[in-house]
Amino acid sequence: MTGENVFDPTGTEDDEVKACCAAAYASDVVALLLGDSYHPGGTSLTRRLADGLDLGEGHRVLDVASGRGTTALLLAATYGVEVDGVDYSAANTALAQGAAAAAGLIEHTTFTTGDAEHLPYPDRAFDAVVCECALCTFPGKAQAAAEFARVLKPGGRLGITDVTAAPDQLPPELGTLAARIACIADARPLDGYERILAKAGLRTLRTEHHDAAMIRMIDQIEARLNLLRMTAAAKLADAGVDLDATPAVLAAARAAVADHALGYALLIAEKTG
């Protein structure tokens, strides 16, 4: 799934995963299934996350894996901050720039194509970093965490919302590349993320479980798939969506949440040095 819409893939296995994720999240089918906000909890959870970052007018914020710009535009419009968004997909970068122009926020947001594991920004450039439903997809999580810490000012805060999982408890349906792209197969337990961040010099201040948001998103995807099955089956097939397999995957995800093997969480951390 590599192509001109993704950031400089070098052909390694990790780059292939990044390229597949970027291509998937830039596709119109994903937008149809997930709506404007590509993560459980939507903009309500984004606002809750932002409220824990001590944002002030004029602060500079980095949105890592910024997608089509939903989080970045919300932060700029609501909190009066200057937001840089970085995404692995050039298509997403272009779409986010268009959305910023349409919202009248072009002077307060900047979108760049780049790799979360090699952020194209100088040290100590940002007052806060946010990363929603994306760290779980990064092959080099420790490297990404180190980059978050590098670009944060001392005392700056990191806000994450992400899928949590107990990998040894996930059913086989949730261990494929498609499941990884769906933010499941390489997700970690909440304390696993905390350990990764701690090694990068990021001290966790607060965590919250939002598993109900995961169930709501599964229900939403199922409902939209059923509708699209009748109205856009060919488009789904062209995008690689296996309509015969998806019910089992969604059922497995719902059962995993019920068994506490899969969930969603919010985490606020602070740069200690």
C-alpha cells in the first residue's frame, strides 16, 4: 500500500506498516466509517484531553499524526493556541490545509508531512504535544516518545488518547495488519505506555479509562458498514474492506472490550527535564 501519498518510505517492514496506516487513514472509506474524528470519544474526549494540558493563548502545540486536521483545528479555535500538525500522509496534509483555510484558521495552524519517529522540528519548540489514537500504530514507540520529549519545552505536557490492549489476550482476528491499522494489534496496556514515556523523560500525571468510547465506535462502524453494504459495497471492496470478515472482527473487538483485553484511555504526562 505504499505510494506517493505517504512520507518517504524506505522499504523496511516498519516503513511498510507506516505507509499502510497512512494510506488507510487518508482514504475516503475510512472517513465514511469513522466520521470527522478518527478516534473513540470524538471531539468531546479531545476537549477533555486539552483541558489537562494547561494551554494558554499563544502557546505552541504539536499535533502528531494530525490526519485531516480535526484535533488541530479544534485546539486553535477553542484555546487560542498556535498548532503545528504533522502526518505521514501527504494526502492528509493537503486535506488538513484545506480544512484550515475553510475554517479561517490558516494563520493559526501549519500542517507538514513527516514521520512521528523523526519529527521535523527543533528541540524545545512546543509548550504541548498531543497524539490521538496513533502511538499504538507506531512501530518505534520508544523512538516516538523520545521525539515527543525532545520537542517539548521543560515542563511542557504531552496528551495522549489511545487504544489499550493486553496483547496476549487478544483473539487472532485482532492480530492482523488490518487490525494494526485499526489501532488494535500493536496497542499496549496503559502501564506499558507509561513505561515507554517514562524512559523518554515524560512523567505521567493522570490517566483515565474510556472503554465505553471504544464500544460506541465499534457500534458506529458496524452501523455504517451495514448502511454502506447496501449503498457502496463496490467502493468498500475496492478499498480492500472484506465485508464477509468484518462482522467477526467487530464481534471479536466488542468481546475483547468486555473482557478488559481491549480499551481506550487518556494520559497526561509532563517533561521532567
